[in-house]
Amino acid sequence: MKVTGLKSLLILGFACAMLFPYSCANTTTPPSGGPKDTLPPVLLKVVPENGTTGFPLTGGKVTFTYNEYSVVKTASEIVVSPPSKRRPTTKVRGKSIVISFQDTLQPDRTYSINLGLGIADNNEGNIAPQYVYAFSTGDTVDSMYVTGSVVDCRTLEPVKGAIVAVYSDLSDSACFKTYPDAAARSDQWGFFSLRHIGTGPYRIIAFSDTDNDWFYNADTDNVAFEDSLYSPTEVVRDTVYELGSFDMKDTLACTSRKPMLELRMFKESQSIQYLQRYGRKSDKAGFLKFSAENVQILGMEWMGIDSNSVALQYSPTRDSLDFWITSKYNVGDSLLLRLDYMKSDSTGVLVPFHETVAMGMPTDSLLLDAEFKRDQDSLFTMKVSQSAETFEQEGAILDAPWPVLQIHPDSILFTSTNPKNQTDTLQLDLSRDSTNIRRYVLRFRDSLQVGYNYEVTIPQGTFIDMYGKPNKKETFKLALPQSEELSSITLVLSGVDSRYIVELLGADKKNAQRTFNIENDCTLVCKYLKAGNFAIRITHDPNHNGAFDMGNLLEHRQPERVMFYRFSQGTDLLELPERTDLEQEINIKELFGR
């Protein structure tokens, strides 16, 4: 049937009336702008082209043109190598990024511009792929490269943003006073690639460059260095996997890169040695504080005092020492010390030095709280430290406020009470700590048992201090943890050919829950552990001081080597369930590649 024109208009009007209310009611819905742009900018052209020779020494510039409007998102990501005093300027011109050189370039030198992750599109901030551009002011472009990783020396975690520099000046002081011959910045995974460098040899140094001046500052920067001089042997090619462009969120791809070098970054200790501070804490106690670690003291002569009557206590890093005069001699208001030690001269070289130190009686600000009470109390208190989870392994710790001159260990009473309320007397051993002359360790000869209650009584007069005063009576109780939910880890260690520190760490890999010092193959049992993740850190301790030691750049001394054991799952974290006893075999020699 044929529809007339009037009917057609009526039908069209009715349809509009039906649609109009619905379209007007949805007033909060914005107009659609289409799908979100997730594509990064694409580099279309570089002028002059990559690999250009005869680049001008002054007024030179490089233009990078993309397929869309782009911006410099992170200027610090863009690294020009070798660096110079005046950094190049970066400007946006339409869809191009223009880098202009301000300093006069060096003749017959290869330069590179690593854009890193510094370029992004203007709208959505999508990061452009990494790109390295090279040119030469001479006739040829250097083509060698070296890759590596920068890790924290203690945690082995990657160090991001470290400057990795190579120097053809092979002197030890090059990094303090000269710009690098080439430089790169480590990425989020600690990985770096130094491209378009010569054949060397080079000295390779990495530093944090906190003041952004391209020089290593020992006071503020962390540092890492390659032990020996390095001469590159590999040529830059498009097929080299490690030289590709990587998405830093792609864990598998980034961790698949194989570094040629591993640089372990550390904070140097002060190397300039001198007597920094000194003073007395009481009439017969005082201290010497030096500016650097490992002070070498050649001789100490106390005027009017027998040196055998002076007790010395060095700090673990040997940058300070406390002293106590243990004789009954009245020191008086003035104490003179003739000190011979190795001091740094004006060039930084250690030389023998003689110094006479005069120490008067301390002011109230120097006195310790315990010293104020010394003349008032006729007894002193031994500080007792013990933990239910560790006293079976480590014993109980006793700390005296001053050196102890007399000990009566046989007077200490150690008893156990079983669940039937039967009490027995057990044996224990008392020894002085090897690193602290005021600390003593109580260890238990017998195997301790869960469910038993233990008690230690230290009678008055067991210890007599340097002032002739006895200790107060101390009594403390001990009991092993009884929770059935606790677990244990047993470490069976082989291939131990030196001194090592073995630590069981929590999931954060920071605080040690158990610590052992070993020199031979052994089995270590870590009991009473709560369920969770654990890591095993092993530190080579060649100087037998029981502590981790940093390195020194000028002395060519690396930090002590640290390794984390990697379990069969390919991770350095072990998941320990409740009520579980795990055993792990570790070959130290294989772990350290010795």
C-alpha cells in the first residue's frame, strides 16, 4: 500500500517524539573521544642520519622527528656521551625534538646520544622506544661496546640511574678531575650498555653522581669499579640482543640480558686519617675518635700511668676506641697521652705522626648517666639480654658498664625444672666476648628441652669492676618456644675453604634472624621459625672480623663479596610453611665460583 506524504510526516514526527526524551535525559554522559591512544611515538627520521661523520665542532644539532607530537618527559634520561661541562639544550619543534650542542666538541671523537626513556607523546604520555644515535667529528665512528650491571654490594639489588663511565686516563684520580671518555646510565634493572667506544684500554667506574657534575665525589656518592683495565672486544650490531630497546615492565625480556661485567656499588669510608675528637667520660674513662676506619696506632704512652693498667676497646670498624684506667691511681684533672699513629699528610698518604693529647675532666654534657650514679651506688648492674628463639644458639648476653677485673664464674647457678616440677642443677660456661671487653656470654652445656623452665642466678659479687664494686644479684628465667606451628631450616654447608658469615634473613632481606660465623664444613640449625619467606645471605669474611667491610677505590679494594643462595625454584626466597622442617645443602665453593 502506498503511503501518502502527510502520513510520512506524521510517522517521522512520532518517531522523533519517542526518541527525544531519552536523548535529553542522559545529560551526564560525555561525548565519546574514541579508544585511548596506547601506542608510543614512532621515530621517522633523524637529521643528520645515524653514523654521520665530519660533524661540526661548534653549533651542531641533531633533530629527531616522530609520527606525532612528542615532548621531553624526563630530561635526565637523555645521556650525551662523552659528557661536557655545558649540557646540550633540548627543544620541541612541532613533531621534532632538537638537541643542540653548547660546548665546542672535541676533534676526531665519536659521540652518542642515548634518548633512554626520556621522550613521550604529548597526549597520553606513552614512552618512545629507547634509541641510541652516534656520530663522529672525525672520519670514522667507533664501533665497540661493553654491557654490564650495577648492583648494591650488600643486597645485590639493581641500582637504577648510576653513571657508568670509562676513562682512557688510567690514573687513579681520573674520575675525580676529568670528564669520562664515554658514559651511560643504568636502567631500572641496573643494566647498562656503553656503545660506540674505542678499543681502550679503559678504567671503568660507576658512581651515583648526586650533584650531576659527572665527577665522583667520595663524600656524597656511592661507587663501583672494575678490578682491572678493560679493552672492549665486541662490535655494535643490530642483532645483539642486549643492545635492543626494552620495555622496563617486561621482566622476562629485561632479565634475559646477559651483562659482560658486574659492578658492585658501595659507599666508601673516609680515607683521610686524623685524630678527630677526644675526651674523658669520667675521671678514669675516655675516648679517641678518628676520621677514618682501621686506624693504625703505633704507640700509646700515658704520662704517669702504667700502660698495663689501661683497658682499650676498639669499635668494630676501628675508627674509635674507648679506654679505662683500671688502677687505683688518682688521675686528677689533667690526663696526658702521647699518641703515635699513621696520619694522612697533605697529599693523602699515611705517614707516622706524633701527637700529645691533653684531656681534662669532662663537662656534665660528656658524662654518661651511669657515671653520675657511680659514686652514689655501692653496686653496679649487669645488663642481661636474651631471646627465647636464639638463646639456645647464642646464649645469654651480660654487659657491664665498665671493665671487670675479677670474676667468680663458679658462683653462677643454672637450674632446670621439668613438667613434673622436679629441679636439677645444670652446667654452663662463661666467656668474654672477643670484640667487647665489657661483654660476657653465658652458654649452656646441656641440651635444652621444650617444656622445661630454666633459671639463671648471678649472685652479688660474681663480678668486680674496675672501681672495686660488686654486681647486684641478678635472676632471670628462660624457656624454649612451645608453639606447634613453628618450623625450622637446617643448612648443610660444604666446600667451606675460608671464613664466611651465614645469615638467615626475612622476606625484606634486611634484618638477620640468625647469624653464624663458619670456617669449616658444618650443619647449622635454625629453630623456632614462624611461617614466611626467608633468604640466605653468605658473606666472605677474609679478615675474620665477623662484619661486612666496604671497599676503597684508591686502594683498589672491592667490598667483601656477598652471595644469596638461589633455591631450586630459581628465586632467592624460600617459602617456609608452618610445622615444617626443611633441609638445604649449599656448596660454598660452587656458590662463590672459587
